[in-house]
Amino acid sequence: MLESAEIVQRFLSAKRQVHPEVVAWIREQNDPGLVDRILRETPDDVVVVSRAAIPSIRPERDGVRFLSDPLEVLAGAAGSSDPITSVQDYVHYFRDRYTRLGGLVRSRVHAMPIEALVRSSRYRQQECTIIGMVIEGRGTAKGHRIVQLEDPTGVIPVLFNKNRPDFDQAERLVPDEVVGVRGKLSDEGSLFYGEQILRPEVPVSHAPFLSKEPGKAVLISDVHVGSNTFLPEAWDRFAGWLHESDEIGYLLIAGDLVDGIGVYPGQEQELVISNIDEQYAEFGRMLGDLPAHLRIVAAPGNHDVVRGAEPQPALPERFAAHLPENCTLVENPALVSLQGVRILMYHGRAMDDLISLIPGATYERPGEMMEEMLRRRHLAPSYGRRTPLAAAKLDRHLIDPVPEVLLTGHVHILGLCQYRGVLGVNAGAWQSQTAFQKQMNVNPTPARAVVLDLQTLVPEVLDFS
């Protein structure tokens, strides 16, 4: 098995540098001759070998685009979330997750069922790959890490040695995510020595779709109308700018449209509008004052008047009646298409769980959390934590297909990232620092709007504070 340091050294010996994602891809292929082939086919003027510089990595677009309407809701349309009907739904939910995410890993590597691996003596101390769902992980007395991995046939403990290159990735494994692990089975067949972690991942060959027609969208989140920390003057500046700009055709809002009622203890002391109908009426008035040609897409968040468990349904008719006709209501999460550009809207509450589970994660860098979601191809991988998840026959939080843009909110901090052709946008908020955020030392970046050019997918951040 090729190690990262060996791969980098071979490129340096050829007077080339190599991008980390290419190193990860080469390790996954497990082909000793691959480095030499890449060096032979890479043009001489390339100094840093990235995925774009390798001719054999052909750009591939995920899915076909049918452009019947400039704005389409591809998943998460109003009324599409199902109620939980029985305990059996949980079985379907996790089986669907394992099957689909495991299939993404299996499409790249050959994997053995855990039961077949343990029962056969022929695979002892022979390199192989297993795919499973993480049950739990813990540290050992000597500083190593043991992870319980489960597939439909059985459970096996996987030991990650602290001195091996992938140990940092083993520390970042979270409960209920689906991964492949390459390694060897112990002589007695009761322990698997993990050497390399293979996540579902965005394909290294992913090529984003670009609109053929001019068009721009504005991405925002967390308006929190009704709160005493909502910023009306900043919003008015934003609305004025929209009236002056005739290039903007779409406005996407990723949840927490209003501050809500009874979301947390003592909230009534921090409201300037204490009636939920009046909050949505004011939000509707604000949207109605925006240019009529705008096509608005609004999703709920954990402060909105829908169930807390995700996927969250769209706003009920009682409150939707306050909003203008050019506003399309979707669920959370939802996948929308703007002129063929797919934008996955997710409010982002599961970031709370990822930040609590991944070493070094912080609210100050939401872009990193979006990258973790994309690597796992899942928006909310850990069940039963701060983010309530409603089990259904299909796991709606899978990132499938791969979008061009992942839009999130919730943490109130602007963040942008680029990961394998996917643009991640955390849109900040329209609310200044709350008392709770002050206690938690969270410093929001309010009154920001991200303008996305649909022909280039280049984002521009505008500050209305």
C-alpha cells in the first residue's frame, strides 16, 4: 500500500509538486505504477499536479439536466416528507443509508462482507477492504483507536494504530457514517487492522454544470424576523440594492425565516414581535417589498413553525399565506435547480453535532464542516444527538446527486469553501450577536449576501452591515 509521504517524494524526485487530493486519490487506487503513469502523461509545464492536470481524469457531470423551467425543485418539494409509521421505518432508514453510501465506496474498490471475512481463514493477514457503518469509536490505553464497524452480515472491531498515516482520519470518524476500511484481519480473525479509510466522497472527476444563459442568484440565511437583534436597517440596504440590480433573478433563503416562539427558555425577553403570525406577516411584507421579478425559494430552519425533526416540512398554509406569490416554499433539506445549476439547501443544524464530534472543529470555520459533509456525502451523519432526525424509508440527508452548490446557515458565520468542484456557502445571518452567542463566544458575521454567477459559479460577498 502506497503511503502519502512516498507518493509526495516520488513527485518531488521528478521536480513536481502534487495536490493533496491527488495524493488521496492515488492511495485509494492502490496501484504502484500509477504515479509513473501520471508523471508521463502530465504536460511538462505543470509544476503542481492537480486533478485538472491529469488527462486520464476525465471530467464527469453527475446526472442529466432537463431545463424545462429555470427554477425547479428536484427534491424536498412541499408535501414530500413522510411521517414515521412504525419502528420498522428505522430499519429501512439505516439500510437505505448503508446501501446507497456503501455503493458509492464499492464502486471504487472491491469489498468483503464482514461475516465472510471472519469465517474464512484465507484472508488472515491478507490486505482487503470492508465497508460498514460506524457504531462507535474509543481510544485505547496506549493511544490507539478502536472503531466498531457494522455491515448487514456482522460487526467487527477495527484498530487504527496511532503511528499510521490515517490515524487522524480515524479520530474524525463519527457515529453512523458509512466508510470503507482497507487493512488486514488478525491471525485469530477477531480484529481488523485498519490502514486506510475510504469515504463515499465527491468523485475526483466531478465537473460542475454551468448555466448557458446569464443569471445570478443571491444566497442568504437566518433572517430571524421578530428578534430584538434582527437588523432592519441592514435589510433595507439589501432590499434597496436588489431594486437597483437588474441582474439578480433568484433569492434563496436557507432557513430560520423568523425567530419563532418558545424555541429556547427566556426567548420571550428577546422578541420585539411576540406573535408567530405577526412574525411571518412581517417577513412576508419584507419579501413583498423586494423586486417582483425575483424568484424566491425559502426553506425552514429550527426556529420556524414546523416540526423540529428533519427533514422539516415546508411552512404550513396558515403562515405561507403571508408570503408573496413569487416565493416557492421547500422543505429542509431541498435540492433546487437554477438554470440547470443544482443547489442543495440545508439549514445546517447538524453542524452542531459535527463540531462536537470532530477534533479541532469550530463554529468559526463553517466551510470545513461543509467539506466534512461532502466527504461523507451526508448532511447529518450522526443519529440521536442534538439534531432530531425523522426516520423514513429513504434517508433524505444523503448528498446524491452531487450538487454544484451546498448552501447552509444556522451558525450565523459566513463561510465559503471549494471541494472537488462543489462550492460551499454558509450565508451568515441578518441578526447581530445574541445573548446566547455572547455566552458561547460566537461572533456572527451578519448582513452578508452571497451573489452567485450561474455561468461561472464564482461567488461574491456583499456586506450590508
